[in-house]
Amino acid sequence: MPGEPQDDCLFCKIVAGQIPATIVRETETTIAFRDINPQAPTHVLVIPKVHYRDAASLAAAEPVITADVLREAQAVADEDKLESYRIVFNTGAGAGQTVWHAHAHVLGGRGLQWPPG
Ligand code: 5GP
Ligand code: ZN
């Protein structure tokens, strides 16, 4: 069921505390933790605690929690003192999505090229 924890989902396991992560922020609805394979000095993933396969599915079902994710992305940037940063929601395998639990990448701390690759 969308919104319910999935047994085979890595990020649901991080939410449940079954897999360790370097958690930088937590709210009632979200957690933020450092990416295991950082692509920038700051590379934090902000995820909803509820399971949806991608950002659009989350937004359709849980608009308030989607806003929480975006607010937390800003909070991560503030904590790491980033003036500029990028939020990325890879959606679909062709765009590089590998974990099917909605997540925002927060990237910063170096120059970021536009357009991205
Ligand atoms: P995606 O490729 O789906 O947009 O992003 C998934 C991200 O999760 C990747 O950047 C990857 O490095 C990160 N990741 C995968 N496994 C783990 C893990 O066990 N712990 C953490 N902290 N990050 C992970
Ligand atoms: Zn999940």
C-alpha cells in the first residue's frame, strides 16, 4: 500500500532504524541524512517517513508532507551555511533513480553546473 512501510525498501529501513545512517535532521514527518556516496561537500537526502515511490506520487497523496520535505531541504542548507544549493528529485531509472522511496537530494558547497548532466 502506498504510504505504508515496504519490507524491501532501503529508506523505510533507515526510517525504522534497521540500517544506520548519518542523520542530520528529523521531524515528525521527515528525516535527513548524508548520502553514502556524496557528489558534493553537502549531499544530504531528505525523505518523508511515509513510503511513496517518487516525488510526484508523494505530492499527489501528501501535499503537506511534500512541503515539509522542501522546508527541511532549506533547513539542511541553513545548517551547512549554503547560500546556494540544488534540490534534485531523480524520477525514473533513466534519470538515475535507484531507490524507489521519494527523496530530495540537497547538493551544495561547490559550484554547480547548469544544465546538470
Ligand atoms: P537516487 O539514485 O535514487 O536518486 O538516489 C539514491 C541515493 O541513495 C544515491 O545517491 C545513493 O548514493 C544513496 N544511497 C544508497 N544506499 C544508501 C545507504 O545505504 N545509505 C545512504 N546514506 N545513502 C544511500
Ligand atoms: Zn520506503
